[in-house]
Amino acid sequence: MLDAGADTFWEIFDPEDPTASPYGSQLINSYCHVWSGTPSYFIRNYFSD
């Protein structure tokens, strides 16, 4: 993944198929960002002191 330019762990990584997607489309290769980013936004903006 590092050689391919990753700076985080990718949800799926197949060096033989760089367009591989767990969701059946190369347009969407990760839903993780939204699920982790949205709660942190709300916590920082609405629930922090």
C-alpha cells in the first residue's frame, strides 16, 4: 500500500487489481471515511466544551 501512495490502511487492497472494490464499483472503494468522519465532526462541533 505504501508503494501505491497510501497514507492510511485501505479498506481493500489487491496489488494485482488496483480498481478492486468491496462494493462492486470502482467509483466507490470505501464507505469508512463517512462513517468515521461524520461522528467526529458532530462531537467536535456540538458536544465538546
